[in-house]
Amino acid sequence: MNDTTSRMHYYHADAYAFSGSLQNPFEKIIPVQAPLTLPVTGGYAAARVENFRFEEIVSFKSAYTQVAGAPSKKPNKNGAADTLATAAIEGLNVRDILTVDRVVAQISTEHPAAGGPPKVSFLGTRFENLRINGRLVSPDLDLELCAQEEGRPAKSCINNPAFLEKVGKRHDENNPSVLCSLIKEVAGKPGNVIHLPSFGKIYLAELIVDHNSYQLTMLRLELGCAIQGPMGGPGIKVNGKGGGG
């Protein structure tokens, strides 16, 4: 009897459009919008929400999410595993202060059939007509932040000195993940944080990287003053690993 087990890839991807909670002037949860989880066997799923409104604080015209996972059909990939996660919001309005026509979070990964770290792409991630207090804000996105050298095996970002130097972080056993951003600068200023008096803090395109996963949140808001509470989206997370012989 042959006990040899072929190598299997276990897919993983999560996506949501928006979520959060209010702490003041009242306590109330914002239900998670369009949540999705990809089964370990892969496949495809999509969800959509139309005309969402939470009190008179947050609204959007539509939002959708999708997750997918399948063996690659690209030539010479020899059964590599492809995973995709997308989350997008159209017509987002927060307190009539932050508006954006369209914001998209997208991560695709390619895990080699033999195992090891995946190649990662953020192609498709973007802000369209982001405005704060009516003024156009054009964040400078670095979609090549985790780019891998062509023709060579991928390196895990968390162990890649070039990546860590680029984001100005360090990694050791006491820091199992790295928090950084796909934003290089906003309005000519480095960083991804906008502090707006009488509104709160706005964090753009936050990325959390660890040994096995990439988690991207396009808008994370910490509302202050009369209306207080954390909220944000769209957000996605992708990882996955191989097993077997």
C-alpha cells in the first residue's frame, strides 16, 4: 500500500466592506457588511450590499466583496495555488466630512506548488476621488511594496531585510507581525495618518504582515469629539499554506 500523500494547499481569504461601533453619544454596533470567508478547499464567493445607512453618520451607495482560490492555470506554474480577495465601497460618506466615490482593497497571492512564501500583488487597490471636508486628497500608493524579484523564489516579507528597511520596521520573535501602510505620502507629507480636529483620525491603507498573512484595511477611522467610535473598511486578509507530502 502506498502511503505517500500528495501536497495540498489550504486556502484562506476573508473580506468585508465596512464595520465598526459607536461609543458616544450612544453605544451601538455597526453590523459587518458583506462578510465572506473562503473555504480551505478554495472556490468562489461574492456578496453585495446596496444603499447602506447607519443613523446619519455613515452611508454608502453600494459595496461588494469576493474571495476565490484555485490551482493556477498559468503555463509553467505546475499547480501553484492562486488566491484572491477583494472588497470595495462606492459612494461612501462619513459625517459629510469624508467622502470617496470608490475605494478598493485587493490582494492576490500565488503560492508555489512545492511550498514556501507566496508572491503577493495589490494590483487593483485604489482610492477614487477621496475628499476630506470637500478637498480632494490623492494618496500616493506603493502597490509594489511587497514585490518579488522575477525568476527567483519568493521571500517572506517579514523576513526580508529589504522590505523591513523600506517600511522602517524591525522584526524579531517579540514582534510576530509588522504594521505598515501602502501609502507613501498624503498631500506631500510622508505617512498614512490624517488628524482632523472635530472629526478624529483617519488611517489610510493599513497593512499588517506576518509570516503567513497579509491584512489590508483601506480606511480605519477613530472618530472623536461629539461622535466617537472606531469604524472602517473595506478590509481583506489573505494567507494559506501547503501540507502533505
